[in-house]
Amino acid sequence: GVRISESLRAKYPDEMTIVLQHQFWDLKIEEDQFSVMLSFSNIPEKLVIPFSALTAFADPSVKFGLQFHAE
């Protein structure tokens, strides 16, 4: 269910770390997914990520992290 460009899928076929810190645009949160625009080598890319595809979440500023396991 992850929607990313073919070039990103080729570069990250199995797993990708997404960092939302200083430069991201159009973050949209829905019931079952989120979408965001990020820049990869100065090329803007839209990512649509279902929450079910997440394997971990971390917020280093407050030393908080979660790992998710599929049932």
C-alpha cells in the first residue's frame, strides 16, 4: 500500500527511514495513512504511507520510541 516513485522504490526496495524534521511539506494525516512531500537530492517526492506499513517510530528530542510488529 506504500505509494512512492519507482526511483525511490528501486533505491529502497524493502525499508526506508523517513525523517520529518526541518524540510517537509504538505503533511496530511488520514485515518489509515499519512502523506508528505520530501526532497531527495533536491527532487520533491510525494510519499503515501499506510500506518500498517510502519515498523518503528522515534522522537529523539524526548527520547521516545516505538516498534510495531505485524500480527
